[in-house]
Amino acid sequence: MLDTQLHNPIQRMLPLMAIAGTMDTNNMNEEQYCIVSSPQKNQPKKRRTMGLRISSDSTMGGRKHQEDRILIAFDRKDDADYACLCVFDGHGGEQASVYARDHLWENIKKQTGFFSRDHDEVMKAIRQGFHFTQAEMWKVRPYWPKTASGYPSTAGTTVSMAIICGNDMYIAHVGDSRIAIGRQTKKGIEADVLTRDHKPSLPREMDRITKAGGKVQKKSGVDRVVWTRTKNDHQGPLRRSTTKYEIPFLAVSRSLGEKVIFYIDMQEMHIFATCMM
């Protein structure tokens, strides 16, 4: 299920912020809208390219390891310049966010139609790039560190991606890391959210999960996708008599890398993409 939208031209770009809000495209003005990133203390020196000002920052917080990654990449194809800006919010380890940072953009560029002028073809290529990256990630997952309980790696990551070429911007995301666009007003910069969170608490996501054979349960007041697992030393086929444990596990309903919640009845990955032109 891929949602797509077309919006008005963007002429002026400012620094991408993840912030809650409601998107209103009815009054979008090409002289007002810009891409923005939230201001941070001690912000790194801004790098100029393609007429853009881009900066990034990350904070590990109280965790022992930084599981999140950022990608700022630039490419040129024929006479067109491309910028790819990504945030990967990892969980269960850094392996998935690192893999996505290193491979997702490259995989998207390899897909037929990505460098075309047809917006539908470009969005199709982006979707295929996500699918391909997920499949390739699963091949290397057995080599990632196991959990403390001895289960296969549970590393996964959200993806928030903005691809800019000229006045076109394509948005693709999976998970709950939001992307917003800023509007310059007399009161200052106001932000509208472009993406919809993929959370198991949302009715459309909960319905999709249950139809795919999955379950959602609360843990500490938070809806989570259930991980149905056996003992980690179980061998042989799964039978009705096999003891299974239902663990309320993941607080996002879609991610890259997370195989423990990918149900066999689910026929496709679901990615939301937006095209700005």
C-alpha cells in the first residue's frame, strides 16, 4: 500500500525538522514553502550544494550505543543534480541502520526508471529499492550479533528519506520518524508534517497487521506488534503442540530489517512516498 501525493513547486529551501502537526496543502505557495531542519545548539558548519543549506545533528541520549544513522549524499546524472537526505532510527542494535545507510540509496539508484522524468516511474523505483534492500538485509542478518537471550538479531530501523532534484522532492518513509516541511510566515517558520506514523496503535495499521496474521498487545501502556517465538534452542518444524511465547515487542508497525514481525501472510512491504514537484 503506497500513498502518493503531488504538490506545488518548491523554490526556496531552508534547513528538515521532525515535528508533529497536520499537513494543509491547500494554501501551499511556491514562494513560501521550504525544507527545514530544527535548529540545534552548536550546530555544525553548513555545507552548500545545489543551492541548499543542509545540516545534521544526533544525540545518543542515555543509551550505551548510538543506533541511529544519518545520510547526506549527492549525485549527478547527465545534467541533473540529486541530493538524498536520510534519517535512520535504529532499534535492537546498529546493524540495520548502518546497512540501510550504506546500501539503500545505492540500491534505489540502480532501479529502472529512477532517473526518468516520469514521477510515477521514479516513485516505483524508490519502492523497489526499499524492497530490494530489505531482501538483501535479510541475507546478512544471520551474521549479526544475537540477542542477549540467544535469539537471532532483532535489529531494525525506520527510514525517513527526502530525494531532491531541481524543484522536485520525493519523500519515502517507513516507521515513525516524521518528515515536515516549513512555511515562512509573518510569525516565523511554521511546520506541516508530510508523513503518517506507522504505529500499531493506529486503526489502519492494527487492521493491516491482524489481517496479515499478526497481533498487537499493550506493554507498559504502549501498543506493540507481537513477536511469537519458541525457545531459542528449538529445532525442527513448528507444530501445533510446539510451545510458543507471545511477546509484545515492537512499537512501530513497519521497519527495515525487522524479520521477527514480518508475517508470512504479508505479501508486500508498505512504504509511504510523496512526490513534491
